[in-house]
Amino acid sequence: MYKIFLIEDDEAIAGALLARLTAWGWEARKARDFTRVLEELREFEPHLVLLDIGLPFRNGYHWCTEIRRFSQVPVIFLSSASDNMNIVMAMSMGGG
């Protein structure tokens, strides 16, 4: 079974995504502590990361950079911001 790790601070969005992902048969988990994102990710060992840009404490770009230090897991950024700079930043950090 594929495992998906969700890093999203909006509870409504996270709840909806988790409900859909599990309904489709994937094992999905949400980051619970935004100061321990890397520890939770390493513990879960996901096949895919869904990552919001705007997060408490550190933004998604920071977390993507940190993830890339030890993993090549695919990272897909989730954001309502669709301007070109956010797209360029997401891709340059190793996400898509």
C-alpha cells in the first residue's frame, strides 16, 4: 500500500484530503507537530509528500529543502498561490 504524508495546517483542507486519500485505498497521515515535521516524516516513510507552502514556524520551501537533504521522495506542493514566483521556488527546492 502506498503511503502519503500530508504537511498542511488548515484542518478543513487536511481533513478533506485525508478522507479522499484513505477512501482511494492509500495510507495517509498528516503532520501533527509542525516543529517535528522531519521526525514524523522519517517515522512514516512515505512514498509521496503533499506539502503546503504557508505553514506555522517554517514554510514549505524550508521543509522541502530539509527533506531533500536525506530523501528523494516525490514532493508535490499544495497552494492557493498560483503566481510564477511560487512555482519557480517550489521547483527549485526539489518539489513539483
